[in-house]
Amino acid sequence: MPAGPFYGTFIEYWPASVAALSMPQVGTVLGDADAELIASCVELGGVCPSRFSAALTSWLHRVTQAWSQGVFLRLGGRSFVLPARPPVPVTTAGQALQVLAFPGERAARMARRCVLAGRPLWLFARHWRSITPEEEFRLVVRNRQITAASQIHHRLCFPGLAGRADAVARRIVRFGARLGPVLHLDDVIADVWVPFDDTAGVELIELNPLMSVTGRALLEGAVTGAHPRALHFRQPHGPIGIVPLPPS
Ligand SMILES: Nc1ncnc2c1ncn2[C@@H]1O[C@H](COP(=O)(O)OP(=O)(O)O)[C@@H](O)[C@H]1O
Ligand SMILES: [Mg+2]
């Protein structure tokens, strides 16, 4: 069962019906020694890839062989992505081990948190998608309903977005009508991929807790709920642009 509003957002707690709204994926529980290596990778200044277990190495080998278009690797609760280290498709076990071995603060902190809490640390390999920053949106979900949305990369301005915003808002609402009924948490922040190709479906990227620790994108009142029921986007000049989210 899901473990509350924080751990409940981790991929290992998603019901199958929620996972079906996201990319195909496969997960494994990391052994204690592998989890400890990821948790301490920053203090170690990076990990020599050969220190990871043979079991993990062969799992990575199997997954990358099976999904030759490339995979995106992440922990259940957080990815390995850093501002200076954007994700790249992983196609071999060797590349996968390089991702895990890198001394990245974000993944290490999450791994340490799980190790200290005595929780299993899950690693997921997900089908690679070519996602551009302009196609990523953050949805505030309260009571299983979308109450607002924003571009995720809130410091950037995408000049083409204003012209697409109404269509994006409609697609987000349609996605929300599928997500709400199957969601295992009432209140959550859902990050989604809305591809430029408007015949392609919207996909769930990840869930985050609806808490002040989660970035609020352009939604000042994300935690308190004080925001219009609209899609928010940055305009080159003037105030933040908003287009209403149509009724679901
Ligand atoms: N399956 C995927 N294929 C390609 N890129 C991805 C995939 N999933 C996520 N990403 C990219 O990596 C970023 C970070 O991944 P995410 O799952 O949101 O974890 P976190 O926010 O913990 O770093 C996303 O914002 C997206 O740009
Ligand atoms: Mg994210």
C-alpha cells in the first residue's frame, strides 16, 4: 500500500492503472551494498562502476538489451538528473553504471534517506522519450482534480507556447480525467509530457508530493491553492500568461 503523501509518490507505490499513464518501465530493488554505494557516492567522489554487484550489472544488461531504443534510469523517488547533467538515453549496462556511479547530490540524498528509514531502494528503467523542456508541465492535483498547471521550466520563456496554450490546456484536462479516478493519492503534483505532436498522448513523467519542498513552477499558491484554475506560462514581456483550464 502507498506510504503517505511523500513516499506514496514513489514509482514503486504506483498502482498499475497509474503506471499505465506513464512510460513502460521495469524496476528492481537494489541490494543493500548497491544502495549504500549510491547513498555514499558523493562522499566517495564517485564510485568505481566495478563495485556494483554482479546481480545489478546483469539486470542492467538484460534491460538495455531488451529495450534497444534506450532507457531513462531513476530511483523510485528521484532521478539522477542534475542541472549540469541532463539525461541521455542509456543503451548499455556500462553506460547505466556510469549514471549510478556519478557523485550526484540529489540521488545520493534520496538513497540515504531510504537507507536510514530502512526502506527498499528501487531502481527503474523507463522507455526513453525525446522530451524537450517546452513539452513539460506541472499539474496541481487536489482531491484528484487538476486545479492549475504551469510550464515546469519556469525560468525559461518559450515563444511558441502562447499560441499552443489553449490546446495544451485541453489536453491536460483530458489527461486529468483519466488520472483522477485511478490516482492513489488525493493531493499531488503531477509532471506530464505534452508532446508537440498533438495526436500523441500525454504521459505522466512523475508524481511529487504537494508540499512546499516541491518546486511550484509559476504557481505561487501551489501549496495553499491560491491560484486561478488555468495553465500558466511565461511570456517574453509583461505578466505571466494564463489560459483557463476548460471544465473536465
Ligand atoms: N522516460 C524518459 N525519457 C527521457 N527523458 C526523461 C524521461 N523521464 C524523465 N525524463 C527527463 O528527465 C527529467 C527528470 O526526470 P524526473 O522523472 O522528473 O525526475 P526528477 O524530477 O526527480 O529529476 C524530466 O523532467 C524529463 O526532462
Ligand atoms: Mg521531475
